[in-house]
Amino acid sequence: MTAPTLRTLTTADWPLWRDLRLAALTDAPEAFKAGLADWHQGGEDRWHDRLRRADAHHVAALLGDDPVGLVGGMPGSPDGVPELRSLWVARRARGRGVADRLIAEVERWARGTGGSALRLAVLPGNVAALALYRRHGFTPLAQPGDLLADGVTRELLLEKSLG
């Protein structure tokens, strides 16, 4: 079994990032707060803008030449805790350690920014993601996450100490 390789994305990689992000939103719309229609707004500039952030870390996973996953590391919320965002692995690559490698890469990046913890938000019904994150040492926070489109449900916030 081929091990996944990781590629840190630069602004020149915006087509790859766009294609992976659209694949993620198409494959697993129930896993993300933003929908496919949200990302069709803003044109090419929106894709470039995400990768222009010097304080962020975007990574693609590849099996050979096949792009099969992505993740983002974003600068901290108001309290300065870096965030893991937009983790996704294509169905054809699941069970091959891709998500593990992507999570480890964002943890490495967060430590490099001086982060002592890493936070993420997950939708409440995403049982597989919750199990993955708990396996990686993330634990639920007491504080509620952002309010979702239904006006009632909130994201679940999880955090992992990097100490």
C-alpha cells in the first residue's frame, strides 16, 4: 500500500485546492458548514485569497499523483488557539492513513507557530469525524461552537493540547 505524500499549497496551487475543496463539498456536504453553492461565489479571486494568507497552512494529500485529501491550518481565534479546518479524504483513499497524516501535519504547523493547543469545529452528526478526532486526542470543549443555518444547532468544538 502506497503511503500518502503531503504537499504544502502555495498560491500557484489554487486550481488543485479548488478541485479538492469542491470534491469535498460534493462528496460530503453534511460534513461542512459551508456548502458547495457558497464556494461558487466570488470567482477565482476567492480561491486565490485563501492561499494568499501567509499565516495559514494548506495541505493536499496525494497517493502517487492522485490528489485524495486536504486540510487547512488557520491562525487562532480571538484567544490565539490555531485551528484545524476543512479536513477531507476521498472515499477511494479512506483507511490508508491519509487523515492521520493530514492531522499530524497541521499539529506540526501549529506547534511551529507557538501554539500550545489545536482547536477544531465539527458538525454534531458527523460521527466518523468525531471518532477520528477523539482518536487523535481531541476532547470536547464546554463552550458552544457557531450557530448553524437551522438557527438551533451549534458546531461542537474540540481541542487538543500540543504540550
